[in-house]
Amino acid sequence: MNPLLLGLLVAVGIGAGAFALLPIFAGGRADERIKSLKDTKGPLRPHERADKQREERRKELMQSVQRAAADQKKKTRAKVPLDLQLYQAGFKIKKSAWVRNVIILGGLIFVVLFVLQVPLFFSAVIAASVAYLAPRWWLNRTRRKFQSKFLDELPNAIEAMVRGVKSGLPLNDSIRVVAKEVKEPVRSEFVRVLDSQALGNSIEDAIKVIYKRVPLPEVNFFVVVITVQAQAGGNLSEALGNLARVLRDRRKMQAKVKAMSSEAKASAMIIGSLPFIVATLVSFVTPGYLLPLVSGTVGYIALGVAAVMMGTGIFIMSRMIKFDY
């Protein structure tokens, strides 16, 4: 082969290899140059600055919501004291008076069972169980009813605040309008907020009075919106309007779930009450048929086992028809 042609081919091969390997060695420098060009970008334009502020406010709001959700989970898992349960149920009775009434109820049940010639041990056990479970069930039921009524009226209160803010009223005046126009029990809670502000508390601290009375996620969302708006600013009417719409949608979903689970609830009630109905009818037809259950130790043991099994079945059925939304 001609030496000149051979040298030309070798030079072309070396050049092609260098050209192929150049991006590998120069990639780091190229990236650094591109990064430096990005870092030396000029000042942001007005619309870019507004978008950046909006994005920062959105991130701050999401962080506040996440912190509030974490606090809600911790408070839900924690055991609520009795005095706080009475407060959340809307009762004005004190803890000492409640405990006294529970003890009186247990004593009356014990006396009635003792007069009916129920053995002393079983009279004490039944009286203690009823005195503990019945008031607790009634208290929890009253709390749920109070919270349900509050959630039914809360969207109306929020929409009244939205109308006040859009008309140019300050937030405090909008809350004062809500405290005059909306129905109970929301009205009383907003009056408490105004009273707390009159004592010198800020709007962030005063609005938490509502959440202490009604510790629900919906109320927590409302507190978070007011707190974030007071700290970071923003369009309060739009945020409250969106919150009111979300609360109404949640209530609609709850009503839909309640309607869909009504058949299962009716079945659970029928199955749970069937043993008592059958026992009552058998006692009328054959009065002495069930006497062995209340005339000896074996009968009492059988009644205790039946009560435990009935309680377990009712608990399982209640959990099966309970939905989270």
C-alpha cells in the first residue's frame, strides 16, 4: 500500500476516535457551563415572580395541611379525658357530678337486682357493667349527634363568611355576622371565637376554640385555612368557597353511604334483637322453660357465655357496617 495513503487513513482513524471520545471527557465541563449560564439568569419577570410566590404559598399550605393531619391522627389515637368528652358533647355538667350520677345509677341497679333475688356476685357484676357501659354509650351517642348537627350547618356558616369577605367586610366582622345569622350549634361556637378575641387572643388562637369543641377533620380544615390566610395571606374568599363545596360533597357522600348501608344495619338490628324476642315469647308460652338459666350456677354461666357471644357478634356487625369517608 502507498505510504501516503496509509498515513492518511491512520490520521482519519485517529481523528474519528478523538471526535467520538470528546463528549465523554468534555461532558462535565459542558454541564458546568450550562449550569453557570442557568445560574446567571436575569431577574424574574412579574408573571414569573407571581407564579413563584403562588407555588411557594401552595407548598406552605400543603405542609400546614400535612402537619394538621398528623396532629389529628395523634389526637384521635390519644384517649380523650372525661371532662373533655362532656364538653364536646355539649353538656354543662362537671366531671365530679357525672361520676356521682354513674355511681348512683349502679347502686340503684344493684338494689333492684338484689330485691329480685339475683345472687350478690352477679348483681354486683351486672350493676357495675351497666353503670359503666350505658352512660358511656349515651355520652358517645350525644357527641356524635352534636358533631353531626355542627357539620350540617358549618358549610352555611362558611358561605356566609365568603359573602361577607367578598362584600368588603373584614374577617372579624364576617365572623360576627355568622354568630348572629346561622343556626345552633355553630352560632354558639362562633360566639366563643368572638369572646376569645375580645380577651386579646389572635384570630389563629381564637379559631382553635371551635376545633377543641368539635375535633373533626372538616373543622380542622377550616382552622388551617384561616390560620394560613392570617400568616401568609391570599384569597380567603376563594379558599373558603372551595372548602364549603368540599364539605357539602363530603356530607352528600356520607348520606349516600348511610343509605347504602341501611339494609345491613337493619339486618344487624334484627339478628341482634332476635334472641331477646325469642326468649320473651318462650317465657310467655312456657313460663318454666327458661327457669334453669336463673335458678343455678350453671344457668348463670350459660347466660354469661351467651352475653359475651352476643356482645362479640354485635361488635363485629357494627364494625362491618361502619365506613370511613
